[in-house]
Amino acid sequence: MGCCDDPTEPQKIDSRDLIREQEHYGYLVRDLFTDDQERSCSS
């Protein structure tokens, strides 16, 4: 029987969700480094 909460079943990730998460992570990293550079340059 297939069950959504089966711990032995590998999670299926929608490629669109993966791409959206990668873009979101990329924006976070870019903003983090941009903020740090601006802070270190101004001080």
C-alpha cells in the first residue's frame, strides 16, 4: 500500500519547487554578501 507518510519512501520533489528554492537561496546569498560588502566598505 502506498502511503504519503512512509519513512522508507524517498521524497519526490517537484522540479519547479526545486528551481524556486534554488532561486530563493541564490537571492538570499547574494543579498547577504552584498550587505556584508557594503558594510565592510563603509566602515
